[in-house]
Amino acid sequence: MLFVYNPYSGKGEIGMALSDILWRFTVSGYDVTVHPTSAAKDGEVFISQHAGEYDMVVTSGGDGMLHELFAGVIESDKDVCCGYIPTGTVNDFASSLMISTNPIEAAETIVNGKFKQIDAGVFNGSVFSYVAAFGLFTDVSYSTDQGMKNILGVAAYFIEILKSMEPKRIAEASVHAVVRMDDKEYEDDFIFGFAGNTLSVGGMTNIVPDGALMNDGLLDCLFVRTPSSFVELDRIRQAILMGKQDVPDIVSSKVRTVEVISEKEIAWTLDGEYGGNTDHAIIGIRDRAIKIAVP
């Protein structure tokens, strides 16, 4: 087993559980190579270079570490089993698959040998694990102070989200774009958009279109039009709170390909990490690209 972990993820609690995790892997018959990450993309590069030498690749950290697991394994072009021990603040992907946030329980899941084939996303040629998004509050995960995350947990995200719903922030986030989803096209001003393979985004399940699955070969997409009045803004808030996408302010669909062409470059987030600025994004899906341990 190759075990790659981020020692600084969340509150750094992986350090306290590390001995117990490695003991659990070892008594289950694994010879474990341990690689703590030292910089962004360090895990992705190491996994891509060495995945083929192992029967199992496991990572531990937040959604960014999960991103590196997906990208590294797919770049290696090796059919290797994967495991994930979530130690981030929100852990959207883990909650979607009901993987425990207790490190010892997550390790137990990995050695139990039950796996699920999961789709992976592709953003302008780059692999992501569960979400590509732009607009309001999409920078919360990487712009929120780590100390604030450690103290407040998920609440830190919602504090930042509430700030982003101010009229000034809405105006700043608005972008004119053409959104093409398979054979349909929408041109409008948008304040938020995402294409993903998840059951929650930022800890919110109501924002994901109904019927979302993680291995159906489809992206679950949602785009929110810029409100022109407080009435429209309130309607959007209520729709998101109630998990309803059948309002004129929201466009949602399940598709294989999404193309977003904007008048100006916009910042995207991939799996909670900064994904770069672009005015032309093509987002697709790789069917059942990752075999990951589940309860």
C-alpha cells in the first residue's frame, strides 16, 4: 500500500491517529509505504509516478488531497484500488459515499475490501474528483483562514457564504456567459455555476440537482442567473434552501458535457482548490474511472 497524507489538513488530527491507522493496515496484510506531502500537488506527482508499484493507494486529507488522489491515479494510467481517509473541514465527497470522518473507522473501511467504481470529472483536460464551480462563495474553501476553519469548522464556511450574498458581492460575481449543456444553450448573466459528481457542495445537499449519482456517467449541473431585484434574490435563496431547481432563476440538468464561454476570464474552483482563470471551460466525465473503498 502507498499511503499519502496531508499532515496539516483540518486540525492536523491525522498525526494523532497515524500509528493506529498504520497498525490497522499492517495487521490486514499490507506492506505500507508512507509519504507525507510537503507542497501542493506533491501527492499527485508522487502517486502518478508510483501508483503502478502498489496494489492499493490511500490518501488522507481534505478535498484537495482527494483531488490529488484522482488526478495522480488517472495520470498513472494504472488500474489500482484506492482508499480515502477524510480529515478536511467539510468533506463533501466522503459524506456522499458515507465514508466516516473518524480516521480509524475510515481505515477499517479501506481494509474491508468493498469498492465502488466512481466517475471522475475533466476540466479543460485536467482531472477533478467531484466538483468544478465558479461564482459566489466558490472561493470560500481556499480563501477562508485555516485557523478560522479549525475553530469554527463548517460554520466558518457558512459565515463566508452569508457575506457573499450581499448585493455588492452579487454584482461583482455576475458574469455574462453562454452555457451549453449537451444539445441546449443558455445565454445570460450568472452568479454561480457548477458541474459535479457529488451529493453535496460546501456541506449543502440542497444545491445539488435531484437524482444525482456518482457513477452514472453524467455531470450534475446547476447555474444560477443574476437576480435583478430583491424579490428574485429571495426566490433564489428559498429555492436553494428547499432544494428546488424548478424556478426561472436556476438552470439545472444532468449531462455528459458542459461548455461555459464567458465575456471575461472567471476564477474556477476544482474540488475546493483554486483551478485557474479562463473564459472558456469544457467540462466532461470519465466513466467509473476510480475504484474506491466504501462502507
